[in-house]
Amino acid sequence: MSGISNATGNVATFDIFSDPIDSAARIIDVNYTDDQKRQEAYDNAFMFELQNTKSVIRNYKFESQIFPDQTTIVAIGAQAKGGALGADVNTLIDFNQNLFDRIIPKKEAPDTPSNTDPIKELEEKVKNLKENINIIVSFINEIDPAWYSFTGTGNYDTSNASKYNNALKDLINFFKTFIKNDNKNRAIIPTKLSLEMDGIGGMVIGNLFRIPNELLPRGYRGGGAGPAKIAYTVNGLGHSLQGNDWVTNVDSQFIILDEPRGGISLLEMNDIKIIIEAASENTVANAVKKIGNIKAGGATKTINGVVRKNGDIEDLLVPIKPNLYSLHYSSVNQSDGKRIRLQAEAMQNLEALLTDAFNNKIYIKVNSAYRTREDQERIKADSVRTRIPAATPGTSNHGFGLAVDLANASGVRINPNLTPKEWKWIQENKGKYGFENIFGEKWNTSESHHYNFIK
């Protein structure tokens, strides 16, 4: 099992566990990897009191523990800046803060100078991206021309293997520049906790438990200093009987149960899509401007030369025409007192979109238009349950009367999978009416119903 664990890059830590209930031996992974149930696991983990009259703990040992594989990475991290090694190593580089090499006190990372013009820099990145994609596609096309429609001929050559390797590496690095890594600079050394306690039955390898937060080192307690949710998983268990005394010994390894974070944000994935599409027309600068318009929300916005606060635009709002309200109001709509209101130009274009869709036998409902601050706070709080992304209250385009959430005739949010007919029509026609949805079809569908007016 140790060899298999190493083969998985220690993502898994396999062990053999003999269940005392049914006497079956099972292979288990003692690493906790179920991201969706981390909060539930943390909340349900038993709390061991260690230093009060309620405690059944006789002795305990709390020790830091850096594994052999980590020592090498820490040593490498001492020799260079994070930029030279990649984002994944930055946390371990923190272990070397304020330490200086007496021989070479200053380490220079081989950073590439940045172009002073961000538009030209972006154009160059997209140009390289397209070239690398062509190299990879050419390679695959030579293996199986039917796999991908490619303009050109495959030219795979084993003597140029490094070219394909570098192209793939550059593709990965392009997308890594968009990665958000919230664990960066949150270094935490693994800890091992051993307990000697009054005899107890029923504990098994893999059980989770917690200890009071105040007993953890300060950097392990959260609040910006480190992970907020530390639990321990039992990986060693023993019992001893001496006379009438029963003692249970528990060895455990810490795990972090913070909700998974990081990765590429959905909004930035759509940015990439827009940039790549624009690159074929050499309009990267316009694409950048377009991205800014799509994102445009924030706490304030200048409207007709006046700075207006998000949610404080009642005088600018226009209700949808009564006959259109009866056709397009959705029972799901709980915002703005169940009204449908937007700024005048946005409303005019929304009415035209809904009417043209109706004439083409595409029946669209409005789940939400303008939202008050209270509406947004309610929706944001409910997003934990619904798993539908929601903007921070006071920053949504709904609060400026410049966004709508669209649905089909039954109130089901527009989605390429659940409402393909409506989705297709809107994606093909949204630009005519000045609307743009935040997330594109190929990248994510979680807010495929949300459309901002950007004209």
C-alpha cells in the first residue's frame, strides 16, 4: 500500500484496516478528499477536551512533522523565489522567510521582463497560444486525421519531440497565469497528535475528531493567519489493560477541512474565451474593453455624468409594459416586489428581445431584473444552498438595473443542458439587443441565465 501511495504522488495514503465489527479487512485512504462534505465533516467531528475537568485525556503530545518528500521541496524553495518554481511551491518557500544564504545572499529568479503595454503583451500571449495549439493539433492530426478538422497537414517528426513538449508546457503555463491559489503564502507545517486516554471502544482508523482551537498554534487557527478548520484523522489505535485500568492510545494526523478554493475563476475562463475568439479577428484591444463592460458592476457607477450608488437608482428605473409583464413574469421572481424594472435603454432592449423571441415561438420568462440591496443579500445568503453564484451585495449589476435573469416558460433558468432551445436562440441573438451573459456555453453553465446590458 505504501508503494501504491507513492505512485499516486501521495494524493492518497492507503492503509489496511481491520474492522472490529465484521472482521473484514479493507483498504482505506486516510486522506480526506470529499470536497463537498468538508463542512459537514468538520461540524460532526467529535471534540476532545484536553485541559479541563471534562477531559478523559491523560496525556497528549503535539508535534510538528515534515515528511521526507517535503524536506527536499523546502530546501529547493530556499534557493529561489516563488516565480521561478511555480505557484505550487510558494507555500513551502514561506518556511524559509527571513533566512539568508551566507554564500549567495540574494537570489535572482529568471523572470521575463513584462511588456509595458498590457494590450500588446496580451496580443503576444494570444499569438503564442494559437501557435502552440496549432502545434499540438498538428501532432494529433498526424496520428488520426479524422479526430480533428485541421487546416493544414500534420507534420509529426520524432526528431522534433521537444517542440511538442514545449508547446504543451507553454499551453499549461498560459492557463496557470489565471490560477487563483488562496493557499499561497499560508504555510502550515503538518502536525501529529498522540493521545493517551481513558479506555474507550468504538473508535476506528479514519475517524475524525477536533481539539479546541485555542490549543492550536496561532497560525493554525484561521482568521487570516492560516487554515480555519483543522481536524485530525485517526491513523493509529491501541489498547492496553493493566489490572483494572484500561488505556486507549490514539495517533492522529492533521487534515485541513477548509472549503476548496483556488483554481481559475469562472469569470476569467470566459475572459479567456473572449480573448481567443477576438484573436482570430485581431481585435484583442476591443475584447479587453468588452470584458470590462461585462464585469462592470461595483459599488458605484457614473450614469449620465453623475456617480450613482448601487441600489440607489429608483428614479432611473422603468417598468416593463403591462402586456409584456403578463406574458413574461415568472413565478420564481421574488425580487423588487415581484416587479420587472430596468434602466430605460436596458428595458427597451429587453422588451424587444422578449417580443422577438415570442414571435419565434421562444417563450422566455424573467426570474429577476432590478434588485434592492435586501434582495441581493437574501440571494447571496441562499447561494450556499442553491450553489448558484451571486455577487456581493452592493456590487451586482442587478443593483444598477442593468441585468436580468432569464428562464424558460416554466421558470427553469436558461441553461444549455436543461433549456437548449431557449439557450440557443438567446446566444445567437443576445448581441442584437446589447446583452451579454457572463459565462459562455463551453466554460460553465452555473450562471448561463444571467445577462448584463452593456450596449
